Amino acid sequence: MELDVLSVDAWAERVAGDLVARLVSEPALRLCLPTGDTPAPVYAALATRLEAGEASLQRATVVLLDEWVGLDPDDPARCDGRLRRELLDRVRPRPAAFYTVRVDELPPGEAAARHDEVAAGGLSLTLLGLGANGHVGFNEPGSTADSPTRVVALEMGSREAAVERYGAGRIPEAGITLGIDRLLASDEIWLLVTGARKAEVLERALRGPMGPDVPASFLRSHPRLRVIADTAAAALVTRTP
Ligand code: GLP
């Protein structure tokens, strides 16, 4: 595992810059992208750089990490809508493909199965955020290293976050997420973590026992895990004992 700790001010620009460098060296990247407050400033910085011609998504494939079940297609909290607004609609040319979770056309179980097939085609780089309860994607506590892509009964805190933090019009019923098995099968993982409210859970994910209480801890078993944190989030993992 590689741990990069960056200043709060430099964090988003650095992650965006590293993504640009990856796209330049590997234009046909198959990227798995999360939504949420953590990656939003990265996407803003990345969109600016792509618009400036530093790199292009033209040959890249984008696979959405997770999605709510039970929100309208135009709900502001929808993950597909957020990724379009924050990144994909802001850049030209568009990616070669953008795979959303097909919750509007298919029953949830089938939408999860179709999304799993997309991920089974391979992911070169997976970006992840870290939930306050240690989840990655919607792999809630109780998930294991071999948890598959599936419909997840979310913890109440995760469901309420859709309304309280992301402005959803109603509390979603469930989530669909790429499974930890698929995340671990990605060639490379970047775990993005910012803010003091994530300091304790990041410490548990990186220094605590590897297990289902903190699903993000399973990422440590990946040979190419890079944790990119700001100083506030990394406060408890960088202190000297
Ligand atoms: C959400 C999403 C995750 C996200 C995480 C952290 O519920 N399902 O994919 O990474 O929680 O969100 P945030 O970055 O807003 O703190």
C-alpha cells in the first residue's frame, strides 16, 4: 500500500493531475468512478484540465461504481446524474463509453447483474471514496472480500445521507454496488479520503483488523492500492505513536 498525504489545498489538483498523467500514458483506460462529496473537487479540476487539452477521455471507458435504488432518474442525488454534471457533461470529447447502473429499465437484481458483466470486462483504475461507516461503494459493514456486485440493504445512516448530504427527494430503498470482489480485481485502486470526519474511519481501515466491520480494510490486500488523503483525514494514521 502506498499512502500519499497531501495538504488540503493541494489535494484535488494533485489527484486530477495524476489522472491526467494516467490518461496520457494509457488513453484507453477503463475507469471505475465514484460520486459523493470527496471526488467532486477532483472532477472539477479534471474537467478544467481536460478542457484545456491536457488529456482526453475519448478512448476511455467509464464505469459507475454504485447507484441508489428508488430515486427518480432526475433526482439530484442520483450517482449517474452527479457524475454527468460534475465531469462527463463538462468535457469534450465524451468517453468512448459510460456505463451506468440500469436501475430505471431493469429490476434491481438484473441491473446489478448487468453492471457486474460490465465490470467483469476489466477495470484498469478504480477510484473509491470512504463511507463514514467504512463502506466502499455500497459495500456496507458485513461485506466480505468476496462480496459480489449486488443489491444492498443499506444502513439507515447511508440512506439518510442521500437526503441530508446529497439532496435526494426521498430516502432511497437500497443501493447497487460493484462488489468488493470486482474492486479487488481492478488493476489498481486509488482510495480518496478527505476531511477530519473521515480520520477515525481511515485509521480503522488502514491500521485496524482486516474484516467485515470496516469493508474498506479489505483493500489492503490489493497489491496496487494507493490511499490519497489530505492532512485532515490522515491525522490519525500519520501521528507518531
Ligand atoms: C456514498 C457512496 C460511496 C461514497 C461514500 C462516501 O454513500 N455510496 O460511493 O464513496 O458514500 O461519500 P462522500 O465522499 O460524500 O463522503
